[in-house]
Amino acid sequence: MATSLDDRLAEIESRYESVSTELAQAGTAGDQDRMRDLGRSFSELQEIVQPYREYRDVVEQAAEARQMAAAERDPEMAAFLRDETDRAETRAEELRGKLELLLIPKDPNDGKDVIVEIRAGAGGQEASLWAAELFEMYRRYAERHRWKTEVLSASESEGSGLKEVVMEVRGKDSYTRLKHESGVHRVQRVPVTESQGRIHTSTATVAVLPVAEEVEVEIRDEDLKIDVFRSSGPGGQSVNTTDSAVRITHKPTGIKVACQEERSQLQNREKAMRYLRARLLQLAQDEAQAKEAASRRSQVGSGERSEKIRTYNFPDGRVTDHRIKHTSHGLQDILAGGETLDSFVDLLRSAERADQLASPDEPNGEG
């Protein structure tokens, strides 16, 4: 185990012992706020200290068994001691992996619900059809994970495609499992309108925004411009005779959001405000993490064909994620929101953990 990791774990153990000592002092019990803070710290530190102590014991056991095996003249006993060494080393590796995960800083957005924005990029009508397929892919993926979905805003193109769609996804681990989907998704296939059978390339952009609580984002009434208008269907066809659709402009940032999915103006306004809060939270987080993470604009990109995080190749039934250099031929299962998409998500999460562990200046997450 790396020295830097040993040092971090030793420091956590020292803090754990200090908290334990303070908790045991008679005077601490009279301060309820301090007791609550110490209790929370104790619980968080104990989660790391217990496997750390077991890890040290197992490493010591492996070293002792190895030495005894080397000195043992009885072949059967030597074999037994070698087996004990292997078992201890395997357990040590398991505990090391667990400790590495525990030391990874927790994403402050883990546990939040998400808003997924999908917009047609380059490729005209084919890009709109692709945006609609991505929307269905994430809707099915959410359904398989038993998350709830709600469309906040949708703009249909001529035909059956979508210019853009905004969907809220609510459920356990929804942000954790969807956050790596942000970026440009490229599709290569023969459009139904292509008479020569030529493969076309189109794109759609996806952005995943954590849902913000009201207390996380301060929005002043005087900073909002609220317009109401009649909801309309594809091609501008009116589907509502009252001004129920709502468009909100946040004047300081210029961010505009709209919602027309509900018949009630109040419901549309509530949805639009949830969307606006998520956009503002994302903006604030991007600014705060400018040195470590790309801004939302860079994350999503312009939608040009050359910018991509993933390519979906229909002729070969192949999907490639360019960030982790992983390819699968389970295209249809991915579009159905199936387990193959989960395998991409798991690999992306593993790559993220590896990057975090490789950064020596990252906080150790011991609370």
C-alpha cells in the first residue's frame, strides 16, 4: 500500500482516537450540540478505521505465515502455511480496495435527483430522431431502476423527433449513475430517408444536472422575468386555449427555461422553477470547480460531429465510449436501457475512482 495512503489512514485513526476520548469525557455529555457533532464524526471515522485495523492485522498475519512457511521443513505444514499466506494476502487486497473506495471524496451531489437535458445537434431531422431515441433510452433505463420520471419541457420537430426535451429523474442513485452521460452522443446509421443506403453521422447533446433544493440556490423575485403563453404542439399547432405555458428568464445570468407540459399555469411555473434552480446550481458548481472540472458549456459541447463521448454505430451494432476506450456490441440492449448500459456506467465510475485515487491532493473524505 502506498505510503501516502498509509499516512492518510494513520491520520484518520489518530482523529478517531481523539474523538473517542472526547466522547468519553464526563463534561461532553452536557453539550448536546457537541455530542451530536462528535457522534457523527465518530461514525464516519469508524467506517474507515475498522477495516484499516483489520487490514493491518491481516498484513501482519500474511508476513508471519510467509516467514514460517520459508522456515518449515515439513512439506505438508509448509504447504498449509503457504495456503494461509495466500488467504491472508487475498483478504488484504479486498480490504485495501474497500479502504481506497472509502477514501475517495464523496460527490456533494450524490443522493440528489437529476434533470436530464437532451438536445438535437448536428444532422437535421436525423439528429432530432436520435434525440428522441436517447430520451427513450434514459426513460427505459430509469424505469428499470424503478426511478420516477417527469417531462419538464419538450419541443418536437417536424415528424416524430425532438428538438429538445428536459426530464426530471427521481430515485436512489439516479445522479450517481447518470452523471457520466453528459456530453455529445454520436450516431452512425442509414437514415430512413436515405435512398442510396449511405451512412450518415448525427449528434445529440446530453446534460445531467443535479436537482437543487430551494435553500441551495437563492433566487430573488426581482431577478426573474416571467412570461406566459399558449402551449403548442408540433408545427406550432395550438393545444391549449389558455396562457398556461410559462417561460422564466433569470436576468443576472440570462438563463431561460420554459415549461408547457401541464394544463395549469401554476404547475408549469413550479416545474420551470425546479429546472431553473438546477441550472443555477450547476452554474455555481462549475464556477467553484473551474480548475478541476469543465463548465457546463464545455461539458456538453456545441454538438458538432467531431465532439463526442460515445458513438453508436448501427451497421455494426456497436457502441464505443471514447473516454474509457470501451466497446460493446450490445447496441439494442443499450437503447433499451438494459444491463449493457449499466456496464458502461460501472466502468465510467471505476475510471473516476481511479482518477481520484491518483490525485494526492484530494481530500480523504473521512468527515
